[in-house]
Amino acid sequence: MRRHGVVDLPLHYGRAPRWLFQRMVRLAGAILEAIVVDLGPEEALRRLQDPLWFQAFGALLGFDWHSSGLSTTTTGAIKEALRQRDLGLLVAGGKGRTSRKTPQEIQAYAERYGFSPEPLIRTSRLVAKVDSAALQDGYELYHHVMVFTPQGRWVVIQQGMNPKTRYARRYHWSSEGLRSFAEEPHTGIAAQRRERAVLNLVARRSRQTRAVVTDLTREPPERVVQAYRRIREHRLPAHHPVYREDIRPENLYRTLLKTYERLPEDFETLLGIQGVGARTLRALSMVADLIYGARPSFEDPALYSFAHGGKDGYPYPVNRRVYERSIDVVERAIRLARLGRRETLETLKKLSRLFSPEPGEHRR
């Protein structure tokens, strides 16, 4: 199911206290293990791909319910918890420099568990390229985490920050049901607001633009640069501006030389070529629109629960005794379930149904 949600994600300073993060790791591990024991690792991935479930999960763990740090700290707790528990789920990536180590971490897991790393590494890079270049919404990526199985099922959770507003946006991806990296690929995007000026090349409405842009990269570079030089400024309707900014014709020419040598067969292949970034795609989209009439989409593709409070004391301080009790209840249910006694786990499942929305209803 593809979902779109809007959640406030302002930048909050400060880190989770060590005592809280240690409990977040324990509770996150216990909850994920309960899901895996009952329904398997694929179901855990299915939960993580949903931005609304992930938001509630982070709030349950006791972090700031609506801050940008919920994403980074929750995924950090998940990574540490899965490192300690053998649940058939692996985690690579993280925040900042750690995100750039994702390919190396996947490679290390591949050597340990005996699977081919190339498809997952390609996926990791392609997902990052889409949200940094093909979807130009003003948010700069700084966090990238992939949760996956040795069998090749995966979920990616990455986050970007708008340097002007200091708000964050979280992007969710999943291998389940994914038909194309180039068209409506997200399972959901959690954002503070819908932006007014977004160049969305992965929208269904941008299908013609993607085709024309790909064709342009197979043309002799001189011809495309000549068309680009004729554009002085391209001002679309007032609420959807796209400007010719600082991409110089000579830089565009160098990038097009690479694509002309590769002759990409489709837009997804084009995104995989090194050097094809946001500026190149913006320039080619302008040529596609003004010269060939292929108009791209400018539509932005973009509820909580409280159980243990938050690190900043909102909506109330974390109660350590209640937190420990919650961990004990879940861990005891897992131990009994592994011994064949599933009564406690079944009771927790029945309890959850009391608070589950009716079909077609989303609780906030």
C-alpha cells in the first residue's frame, strides 16, 4: 500500500541520553523480535516501510514525537538492536558519514552470509539519487539506512533537511510492490508541509519528460547544449517556478559526453550514470519543456502515538519504571512464544486490535 502522510519534523538539538538510548535499543529489539517470531522478518520490513507506523514506533520508544531526530535515533536503535539479535534482518547506513559507508557494510554482510551484494548496493545508490536529483524538493539528504534480508528483500529510510526552513523530510522505500525506481516509487513521505515548487521527475505525470530527457542524453552533446543556450530564463506559473540557475553549458556538455557514450536505455539507467545529478536533470527538463513541450510535474509527493513520553519532557517526561515494565512484558512474551506458549503474545495482539483503526480509517 502506498501512503502519503504529513508530519511535523522540525530540527531539535540535543541527543538522546545514554540511559534512554539503551532502553530504546532493548524495546526496539523486543518489538521487532515479537513481530519476526509471530509473522516473519518480511512483516517487520512491511511495518518499517510505512511512515506512519515508523512515526508511532519512534514515539513508542520515547524519542521526540515530531522532531527530525526521531528518524535518525530510531533507526540507530534498530541498527544496534538487530546487531545484538539474530532475526534475519540486517542494517546498513546511518547519519552523515555513516550513510556513505552503506556499500561497504552491505559487502561485509554479503561475505558473512553468502549472498550477492551488487543488487542491494545498486538499490542503495539509486534510491539516494532519486531523492537528491529526480525529486527536487529543497531537502538535502543527510541520512540513509537500508534494512534488508539476505534473500534480497529491503526497506530504505532516508531523510533530508531544508537548509532554509530547518525542517526535515523522511522518505520511505520498499522492495515489496516496487515496479519502478523512476515512477511513483515511494511507500510514503513524512513531511512538515507540501512544498509549492518541486520538480518531481518520478511522478506519473512526468512520464513524457523522463522519455524526452533520456532521448536528449542519447543525442550529440553539441545539439543539446545549443538548445539549452537558447533558454535565458524559464519562469513557469508563479507557484511553480523553475529557473535556469548555475549549470554552465560547458559543465552540461561534459556530463552529456558521458551519457552519449553510455546511451542509457531508460531514465532509471540514466540515474545510475555518475555525474547526472540535480542540475543536469533540471537543465534537461527545461529543454524538454520549452523545446519539445514535455511538461514535468511540479506536484509535491508528500499520525502519532504516545506511550513513554519524550526525551525533552513532551508530552511528558519518560517514566523509567513504566519503560522497563514495557520491555519486560514484550521480552517475556517472546521467550514464552519460542517455547511454544503463545498466550501472552496472542494477548498483546488482541490488545492492539482494540486501538486499530477500522478498514479505510487512519487514526491520528
